[in-house]
Amino acid sequence: MQPRRSGPFFERALRDGAAEVQAARSAQLRGASAELRRFAQQLEHDHAALNARLAEAGGLQVPEPDARQQAGLARIDACQGEAYDRAWLRHMARGHARAIRMFQREVDQAGAGASLAAQALPTLRGHARRIGALRESGGARAAADAGRAAGDTPTRRPRWPETRGAGLVRRVVDRVLMSRFRRPRRGLHAARGHGEGSVVHPTAATGRPGHGGRTCRNCSN
């Protein structure tokens, strides 16, 4: 059995731990995100267990949150939906950063609660990482919602038939049409100097010699 030693570390840790438990219970009822509510349930379990160990080691009773803590929690509870989630996570991030500093200082100073603080630090740091991940995912969702509200749509990568396949089909069709309707008639204008590749259209007869009675595409005769 560890000796019971009341001291500033135990009092502060218990007071903050009590506020953490109350905030976790509130989030399970008011949280908009199911992921946040599940984390709040884990947070309540972990901090309740830590509070019990602190109370036993320090010879104290787990207190109720003080007036300042109650006022801060009331401001969070006044929010709704995703605004509540953001406010709650911001509060938890600050609270855990403060708790980690306090527990680490107790370990560094080899205080009365150093052993218990060293055992609790990995759990507190795990909570802090989880809070940070939830804040990042909430920010990503907010950015995506803002983009949809502004009318932005994600760029869709074209499928293969829309790129290589469609382009190949178009080229084949164009080549067939050109070979069928624009086939040059060789030898008609060689005598007039139009070359073997001159193209003529049987659209209008001119009656002029050398053109075969057809309109020349090269010289408009």
C-alpha cells in the first residue's frame, strides 16, 4: 500500500480530472459526431479510473468541478451540433496539454505523486493525440462542406474510352470519310499545271478546256 500524501499535485490533478469526467459525460449526450461520442465514453472511463487512484494515493475525495470550471463547461454546452464538437475538442486539447505539463513536472521533480504520474502520462498523451486527430478530421469535413456550399465539385478523371479510345475512333472515322469523299482525281489538270494531286468537284460545269467541264478547287475555274 502506498502512503497517503495530500499535496498540491493531488489536489490540482483531482480537480482537473473531475472536470474532465463531467465534460466527457456531456459530450456523450451532446456531441454531433458518433466518433467523438465514442471517444468521450473512453475518456470518462480513463479519467474516472485515474481520479480514483489519485484520491487513494493522496488521501482525498474526488471533488466537484469548481465555479470557474463549471462556467467553462456551460459555455461549451451552449453550443450546438458541429460547433459544440469544435468547442469541446478545443477545451479538451487545452486541458490535456495542461495536465501533461503538470504530470511531467511531478515526475521531473520526483514529487509525492511521481510514480502515479509516470504511469498516467502515456494515457494522457494518447488522449491528446486522439483529440488532435479528431480536430483535424473535423477541419477537413468543414472545408469539404464549404467547398460544396460554394458550388465546387471535385475534378473527375476521364475514363479510358473518353481519352484514348474516343480519340482513336474519331481519327479512324475522319480518315475513312476523307478517303471516300475527298479522293483526289489524278491526271485531270496536269496539262494546266495544277499537278497530279488536284482535287475537283463535279458541282458546276465551266466548259473550259483542260478542266474536263468541272470546277477546279485549286484555281476556282
